[in-house]
Amino acid sequence: MRIVHLCKMDSGGGAADGFMRIHEALVGQGIESIAYVMKCQRRTPGVIDAPSLLGMKQKSVWLSSRMAAKLGRLRRSVDGVFDFDDEGVFPVGPIINHARSISAQWDALLVHWPGGFVSPNSVARIADALGAQIGLWQVDMAHMTGGCHYSLSCDRYREGCGCCPAMRSVKYRDVTHRQAESRARLWNRTGALVLAQSRWSARKAAESYVLRGLRCEVLPIPLDLSRFPETPDSVTARERLQLPSAESRIALVRTVDPKVIYKGFAVLHEALRRLDCAGIRLHVVGAGPRGYLPAGLRHVRVTELGHLHGDEAMSIAYQAADFFVCPSLDDAGPMMIPEAMASGRPVISTPVGIASDLITDGLNGALCGPPGDPDALMQGLKHYAELPEPELRRQGLAAAAVRAKLSREAFVSRLLRAFRS
């Protein structure tokens, strides 16, 4: 089987990391897989820097069109992460010609995060030229809405958007409605396959105006399990990160700006404040940008590791922690949940994304709901801060049992079966 991927970038976030893991899993299992990205930072075999395919004139026209589209975005004054189809102006001819130079026929075209790179119409043109079936990979909610990546409390995506709160629009037939309508027509006409990394994402897709009625398959993003040992060495890991070995329980979190609402970090702040007021000792270790963990707490200590690059660095952080915490309000993943569990660490999470697929309350972690409830999250933190050591070890072993669902072999087998059905 031959598979082509489209993604805006190969590095710089969960979407890029997930796409790369899928591409590498396919290559590792002997599948012909090539990818076209607009921003190429890694040197990975089979990943093509799409701008390098352009001649000088083509590149000049593309960059001018891209700049005009960016100016148009400024006039729209949109809140949050948002895709406008008229920004996907990359010329498809060079991509088609390059793919055809490798093979005249391709079986599947996986669309990851195309916003600002290629529009849905461009995707359809590439798929038609290559004879490939389109697979819409659910990085977030972008494929199923009129533009936003996460709808939060807005359910307009179920009705075809319009009156978009992110654009402060009161018009039903605004750009979000027009994009939702055109996307729905296009994906239905092409018979696109929806690929969701969690049942949460699949359920959202089935509810959406754009994707409802399309066939959907659930496939967790694969991990290279050799990089995440299931028998963690916490002593060595804590020494490497200069963390205390037995002062209090260590909770690992992914730090993010609390203004990124869907990640729920402001809710985690409040949960930690309440935990501190209750006199519960906990050491919170943050992986990610510095400056976003709460300061001035008496019983809750914080350490910021900064950005950790690569699976090896993240693996050490998981091994150093006693458990991982995910406070997301909306999330198709996140990938750190399966990474932590594959590393033998129980996970405390809100019931969104892949958490509900992998976590069984009291067996390998805790689902603290509803999303956005700081008291529920605080109770989960308190429970694991005080959990007896033998029970914590038992839950870690149970968490590592999810590894069988996350292997590259399992993913590739299910993906090929989905496209051959």
C-alpha cells in the first residue's frame, strides 16, 4: 500500500509529532509513505519540504498570495486557532508531479493539519490526480467545524456553524457557515474516511454537520515503545532532573499558557490552590514553557523543566514522576496520556479525548469530571498524593498494560484494514 500525507509542519506541536509518529510507523512496517509539509525542520526520510519543489516564479506567487491571505485574517479579528480555506494557497501541481515521479498510483491521502497550507479543494485535486482515497486525521476538531480547532462550549458545529462566537459574528451565513457547507459537500462527494485517535473525537465527528454520515475508524496514535520503558527507573530519572527522591509525590504536567482555554491550565491552577489550602503536600513538575506554574503556594512545590525535546527526554520525565495530570477541557488526545501510561504511570485526567479510552477509574488512573471542575480535579490530585505506595505501584503496572494498544504494528494493521474495507 502507498500512502501520501499532508501536514503544515513536521515539528512544533502535538499535531506535527503525531503525524511524524504515524509516518515513521508506516515506514517501519514496510509501507511506502511520503509526506509533504510546508514547514520542514527535521530531516526525516520520506518527508518532503514542499516549498523546495517550487520554481522561483511559483514561490513568489505563492508567498504573495499567502501574505494577502494573512492580511485578510487580520481584518477578520478571529479569536483562537482558526483555519480559513482561502489561506490554503500552496500550488498543488508540484506536489502531484513529485508524487507521480515516485509512483503513478497512490492508495491513500492522509490529511493531518493542512490549515494555511492546502485548502480542502486542493486536497481533493491531489487525491483525484493520484487516485487516492482521502483520510481525514482528527488532530483536533478542525476537519469537523467551519474553521475553529476546538469548539469549547459552542455547539454550532453540529448545525453547520454560522453566528460564530470566535469571530463575534451574528450572521448565520458567515464565513464559518460557508466553509462548513463547502467542506461537507466536498468530503461527502469524495467519500472521505474519518480517522479519529479517540472515541471522543469519533463521537464529535459523528455529531458534526461536516462529517456526519462518513465512515469513521478509531486508531490511537502509535508509539515507538522502545523509547518508553514500562519498568521505569525513578531514582536515576530524578537524579538526572535534580528532583528530590522522597520529599512528596511528584505529579508531571504539560505546562501551557492558561489563556489557551481548551487545555484547562487555569482550572489546574485553581485545583492546586485548593489542594494547597487543604495542606496536601505535592511536587508539581512542569514540562513545557516556563512561567505558567502557580507561585506562592505553601504545601505544593513546583519545578519547571522547560521544553523537553524528543521521546528520550520525555521518557525521563515520566519515569521521574509518580503520576501524570491532564486538565484539558477539549482534546482529541493528548499524546502525553498514552506516553505516560506506556511508561508505567497512572494518569489523572478529565474525561475527554483518549483518556476515556485508556483510563479505568481506580485501576490505572482517575477520570475527574466534568471538565472544568477544579474541585473534582483537586480531589483526584489529593487521592494520588496520599495513595499508599503498593497501590500506586499496582496502578502503574496496570497503566503499562495499554502498551498493546499503542504499538506500531497494531496501528498499521488497523489503518490498512480501514482503507481496504
